[in-house]
Amino acid sequence: MVDTFPLDLPIVVQQGRYFEERHIDVDTDGNVVDYDGWDGVLQVRDEPGGELRWEGSTDDGRIVLGPQDDGNGTEWQVMITIPGSDTESLPIGYVGRYELMLTDLSGRKHAYLKSSFCVEGAIVDD
């Protein structure tokens, strides 16, 4: 795990649209960090400790951890996906907070990402 976590990365989703975010982490020696076998959960709340608005995890496939290849030779280690069916239920203009917590193979929890979570309307009609 890189020493600068949790990263502050705002997430902005469009209501009813698919969202995806991928990350590649390297340690101080330049080696890709291996999250294979780790667990992760991302929660969106109105405020820390507030009402739970959305949750995704490695159990439901919305968080994917471990070495992956996109088919074009780009390797990534952490992917967050939020299906359009999930973003459809979030109101336009919603602003909350999220945190992605990773659990390593020893059971230790690590805050990985943490910041604002916003929902906006789509500009282009489907």
C-alpha cells in the first residue's frame, strides 16, 4: 500500500449512466502493488456516519481488486463500477461523501479513497 492513502478523489456520476474508475498503484520502488485476494467495500453516505445511499463491494463485483488487463496491455489493480441501474435511483444534485475501505490478507483495514460523491444530470439524451 502506498503511504499517501487515503487518496482524495471526488466522484461525479451521471444519473442513470454507468460509472467506472480504475487505479494502478506503485510502491516507492516502482513496483505495482498487488491487491489480489484483498476485499473492498465502498459506501456513499450523506455525511460520515449518516444515511447509507449506495454500497458496492468485492462480494457484489462492483469493486474489483487484483491484477487485471484491459485487453490493450494496460494493467490496473483497483476498479470501481456503478451500474446505470444504481445511479438511476440517486437524485440529481445529490452531494454526499464516500469512502473505499480495503481489507488486506491479514484482516487489517485501509482507507483507500475518500472524498465527495456527486450526482449530476446527463447532458446528452440516450
